[in-house]
Amino acid sequence: MTYVSADRSSGPSRRTALAGILGGAGAAALAGCTSSGARPANAPTPSGATSPQPQADSPTPGAMTLFEDPAYNFSCLWALGGAGFSAGEVGEVLTAVNAVNKAGLSAQTYVATFRELGDKLMGPPPGGKPDDQTTRFRALRAAQYYAQALFFVLGSDDPGSEEDLYKAGRGAWDKFCDLCDPAPVKANVPYGKTPLPVWFFRPDSSDTRRPTVILTNGSDGQNVDMWTYGVAAALDRGWNALVYDGPGQGQLLFVDRVVFTPTWEKVVGPLVDWLSQRSDVDTAKIGLTGLSMAGDLAPRAAAFEDRIAALVAMPGCVEPWLGFPAEVREILTPSKEETNNIWNEEVVPGMSPADAATMKKRFEPFSIPAMLAAREGKIFTDFYTPAKRIQALTITDIVPRIKTPTLVLDYEDEQFYPGQAQQMFDALTAPKDYLKLTAAEGAQLHCSPMAPQLHCEVVFDWLQGTLG
């Protein structure tokens, strides 16, 4: 970990916007942002080599390179890292990696391999009849593997299975939750016309008032990621933890068809209302974390919701639109008609299938028409509307309004929001701390996918020190 302190560059003409952007560094930048939660989107299919050979200066050297393609590699590192919290099994993940590489890496082979693994784990293990603990943690791992498949399904041969694949992962998550002791309280918190599903985890079922952390996912993460990046660590420390699907996430996106909103305080406010009615919540000690793109959403909420007592941005993000390469951003002009003409007449006709799959994945949380078109194997025609929604998430001018004590995390080799954590930290006027997780600790890359245990140690040590 180091306290260190990056920049934005312009690209070529928008009229060559996608020419080769997935061939190099642009692949990683376009591929993900978000939730993962934080996984990168689909990328070109490599030649099928089974022995990846990373460059000497690769951010994932040696054994950290599971696939030659950085997008698939980054995604799979999440499954491997989750093993520390029982949200993955090293042998299962590496066996799946070998199977995918042997078949030839592609969206199709990746989705099929991880979906089959999820299906297998929802059944009994070899041998005797499983007890509840066995069933519980097999379901948690299944949720992880379904999430791996879900992320790339729009680039597969069956994009129309996206909602069913989400529901398979959701079913595995709910099965895991039902077998926890105590089981999390499930509820629907009012929000506009579509309530927010929540899972409230407690160390026990007593009415003891405890500090509580609200865990906020990014733009493509699933609930299993919140277990790895907060729930388990909170319970171990005697805290409550609230997991939820907001607009653009989980159930609200894939089933209810509600896209992201820039006014995230209208999402967090009802959650705090709900928590405040509980006898087991210390309302003076409610923390809020934001993982991946939620490193933008959570700070936005904290700027307007004064009942949040501590905030953690993981990483700090002030302008998600900059998570897209300049070549993509330059498609957007002040005119909707001009923008969509450029997109449909000059960009889309020259797009490769890999480019198209990437753009479908990146834009679906901001456009239901884009999501529905992708499920039919088509590319969306309205680039302007979702692009403007992403732009609207900018919080550069809002960060100085935050009064809550704030921890801003950053990561060595941050591939999606480089420099933005430092920018947020510099703009904060509240009590603040900045910490960079590094490759020396195996904690490099966006959200430290290989080091969630270290990540949680840092976050919860700071939360406990801040809230007492």
C-alpha cells in the first residue's frame, strides 16, 4: 500500500472511432468499468493458445495470467480471488480455465463452461447426502460461476438467455442466503415505481444495536461480489451489512428494466429510512461503501444524505464517462441526430462481432432498448441517450459538498479510472484518507480482484477506526 498520487488524452477523429480500439490498451479500458461490479466486457477471441505468455511488464505476470485476453483474465481473477471468502474454489476455477483454453477461448466456451459449473454445484456433491452447510456454500460458488457466464452471454450464441442466466445466479444467491444462520432479512424497500430488493445480514438475531454498512455494487457486479467485498468481513467484526439492487443493477436491470440514475441519494435515502426503523441498527454508525463504478454513486449519495457517518469509495471515481476510450467518447456530439447518424452509418457497419459485444455490454445498464436489442443479437441504434446518461454521472462539482469522513481507495494498474481517485481525494473538503493498493501485495488492478481479503481488512479497519 502506498500513498501516491494521472490524465486524460484525446483520440483520433470520431469517424474512425472503433478502428482497432480492441487491439491494445483500449480493449481493457472499454472492456469494463463497472462491478463489478467490476468486470470487463467481451473482447476479441484470441487464437486459442493454451499457454498464455504475458509480457514482462504485464500487470498480471506469470501465474496471474489465466487467459491471453485481458478482459477474460480480469473477470476470472474475481472468481479466483473470491475463494478466500468461499465464493469460489481454486481447483474449480483453474479446471474451468483449462477447459476453456483447451476448447479455444471465446464468449461461447467461457459462458458454457461456467454455466455448466454453476448447474453442477446446484446439485449434490460426490458421495453422501449434503448437509445445509455444504448446500449453502455450493450455492454461493454457483452464484459466482453464473455471474461469470452472465457477464459474457451477450457475445455468445445465445444472448437471449441473459435473463434466465441472471435468474439462475439469483436463485443460487437466495438459496445461499436462506441457509445462513441467521438468514438475512429480505425486504423490498420503496423506490419510485419499482422497489429495491434488499438482504440485511446480522451476526445474530438479537436486538443489539450495531454499526451497519450499506454495500453498493457497480454497474455489472452481482450480489455474490458484495459477500466477498463486505458482508463476510462485516459479520466477522460484529457489524450488520445491507446488500441491495439499485437501478441499473441485478433484478432492477435484468427483470424490472430500470436503468441507472445519477441521483443516487434517492436510492440510498430509502435504505437509510428502512434501517432507521430497525431496533438492531445503531443509526449514528451507518457506513456506505461503493465498489467499482459505485465509487461514483456512493459519494454522490453521501453528498446529499447526511445520515451517512462514513464513506468508502473503491476506487474514487468522479467521471465514469472517462472509463470509455476517447475514440468512443468522441462519437457523442451535442446533436442527437448527428451522433446517431455517425454511430449507425459510420461506426456500426465496420464493427467486428467482438466490438459489438463489448458495446452491447457496456451500454445495457443505461438503455433498455439497447439491452433488448442485444438479447436479439442486434446492436442498438440510439447511442446518444445512454451516452448522455453516463455523462450525467459526473460528480466533479459535487465532491466538495461531501461532509462525511471519507476513505478513497486507489489501485496500482487501475485500468478504468486512472487518476480519478486522486482527483476525488484532492477535491474533498471533509476529513479524508487516501490509500493505494499495490502489485507488491498482489492487490493491483481495478478493485484488487486477487486480494479481496486485504481489501476488506483495509476498509473495515478504517470504518471501525472512524465510527468507533
